[in-house]
Amino acid sequence: MDWRELERTVDSIVGGAFSEAVRLSFLKNGTADPARPLVDIEAILLTGGDDSFAPGNGFRARLSAGQGEIVINRSAYTGSMPKTGDRARATDRAGMPWFEVATVSDRYSNLLVLSLNQV
């Protein structure tokens, strides 16, 4: 088995266990971007206080209060490419909190990682 295929399989298993509903809203100049319609996805959303760590083997850094990360399985994602300034909403969580995308990392072979700040 090719290591990329194995990685996709593992990412799918972890995502299936830890994913939750997230709405990505794509903005242009502060308003909805009609060229990039919003999308509802299942992704790993990590948020927390100063003692929070990611599930699994700790492949992500510590998160401060008001910050977060969304880990998207790229092989299952069909939406637009997120950009700094876009918004994410945790639709499964109480109060459905909003986050702003601070950075986007696509350096992982099968994952997109969005660093977030709570709005």
C-alpha cells in the first residue's frame, strides 16, 4: 500500500471519530463572496483553553483561549479554498460560535488546517 493511501485511510478514520458540523462562509471585502458559496462540512474543530491538546497523537500545537483550528480531510472536501478573513461556524456547538480564519496551511499531503480566532 502506498503511504499516501494509508495516510488518507487514517485521516478518514480519525475524522470519522472526531469530526463535527462546521459551516465555512467565504468572504470578499467583508461580505459574502458569490463566487465561493458557503459550504457545510464535517471536520475536526479544535478549540480550548491553555491546557487543550488535539485528539490523537498530539500532531498539533497547544491552543489558547479564543483560538482554534479546523482540520479538513482534503480528499473528502469539495468546497472552495479557504482564505484568511473567511469565517467558520461551529454549528454543532452550543451557541454556534463564529471564528475568523487567521491562516490556512495546505502543507500537509491530505489535510487543510485553518488557524482560527474567535469572533
